[in-house]
Amino acid sequence: MDHDPNEPVNFRYDVVCIISSPELSRKDVPKIREHILRECVGDCLVMGGMKGMIKVHFHTDNPEELFKVLEQYGKFESKAVEDMKKQYEEFKAKKEQEKEKK
């Protein structure tokens, strides 16, 4: 997907989720990272893990692609999807309103 260089966000959704499984450990992070990068389009991938769970942060236009990859490794303890484009538009509108009040 081509992105407008003037657009403030590269990908629309900020996804944060936690998967858990008794078999998961920190050692699984590189393997899962590679799987995400191979199957999903996005940026800002940040991951951390410990015995039994892994937390993933990723910016993408298609959160379902990410969920499809992650469900192969464990069950979801939490999923959060934030619309960054909407947040930016709201922030921009608020700034404009503040400017108009001056």
C-alpha cells in the first residue's frame, strides 16, 4: 500500500495484544516476530515476553492479519485496537478550535 508522505500516520491502527500459552517463553519472540513480519504489513513492531505470555505492539491497516498469525501461538488475554488516524484528526480539530479562540 502506498502512503501519502504528508499523512501523519503510516498505518491506521495501533494494535496491542497479549497472547498466552504454557509453552510460550521469551525465546519464542524472535520466531513470532519473523512470522509477523513475513505475513503482516505494518511498522513499529515491539514485542516482549516472559514465561507463558507475549505482548505485541504493531501499527497496521489490517489488525485481523496480525490476530490470525498470533492465534497460532496462544490464546488472547487482551486485544486493543486504536484508530490513530481518527485520534490525529480529533487532535488537529482541537488545536484548530484553540487557535480560533485566541
